[in-house]
Amino acid sequence: MDVRSIRDKVYEQIRLDILKGVLGQGERVSVNDLAQRFHISSQPVRDAIIRLGEEGLVQVHPRRGTFVTTIPVSRIIEINAAREMIESYAIEHIDVSAHQDVLRDIEQALEEMSAIRSRPQYEYLEYNAQDFRFHLGTVMLAGNETITTMYRKLHPHYLYAMVMFNFATTTLGRHEDHEEIFMAIKSGHLREAAQTAERHTREATQTLLELMNAAQAANASAIPS
């Protein structure tokens, strides 16, 4: 296996551990421990941590170490406000005729999402990968690389919060929103598509905030007075 493959596999596994809560919020990430776990040198682990830091999933503190990022409620509010603004702007500036390949990719993502949610064993991370593919595609249809890059950078924190606070159980009820957005875009009703996307994001944000607040309240009540 070449060095690049090792780095990628280590990065993907550590990222998955963070998203699934194996490495919890605020937990120290030890380069040496991870290197021993994977039976490799420390350099691929350091490379993975750099990538995770760029995604915002870990924070490196000089002389203290590396820790899994703790995401406050205020950060989720900011992220979702940015997502809503970007999606709304992008959808209203779509040029479908210039990006037929992206439109086909969005449709394929929608089909994959439908297939995943129909399975007896619902795998949220797999569903979310297609969900992100769908939403990113709606942004890419505007043909603006700057806002597409901005949108990509918002996703890891949002996904992390969704997984940490058991958002998966509330996702299926909003699946039909994606179908409405796609059909409105395909038929050229861009304002309708943008409005549905705005509602979709706001409802998801509200649900996630309720889950986060409930988790924080439960943690507070569990602390001895």
C-alpha cells in the first residue's frame, strides 16, 4: 500500500471515529496512541490531523495537544444561517442549461437517498453523504466556485453535530423536501425551489437545536449538585 493510501485510510478512520462519537467532543487526540493502534509511523497520523483541523473537526493547541472540537449551539446557528443564505442565493441564480451534468448528479443522489431510506437497516452516514451530494449540487448549479467552496467548508461541523445529537431519527420525515426542490429546479421554478430549501434548512436547524438543548439539559441534571 502506498503512502497516500495509508494517509487517506487513517484520515477516514479518525474522521469516522469523531463523527460516530468514538472520539467525543473535547477528547484529546493522541498521535502516538493512534499510530500504535494503526501499526504505522506517526507521520500519517499527523497528516490526518492537519486535514481534520482544516475541516474544523479537531483543534490543535500548542503545548497542550490536539482535541476533538466542541461545537456550541451558537456555532450551529451560524453555520445553518450561512447554509441557508448560500443555498437560497445559488438556487435563484441557477443556470440548468449550462450544468446538465450536475442536474443528473443531483437526481442520482436523490435516487440513492430513496434507496437507502427504504432499507431495513438505515445507515445515517451513508444517507447523509448523498444528502450532502444533493445540496452541494444545488449550489454548484449556480456555477459560482467561491460559494461552492464556502458551502463545502460548512458541512463537517454540521454533520458532526447531527451525528452527535442523534439527528438521524428525525431525517426521514423531511426527505420529500428534496424531491420538491429537485422538481422545482428541473421545471425552472427557482423561487419555489429556494423557498422550499429555506424551509427545509430552518426546520432542520430547529430540530437540531432542540436535540442539542435537550442533551445539554440532560447532562446538567446528571451532574451532582
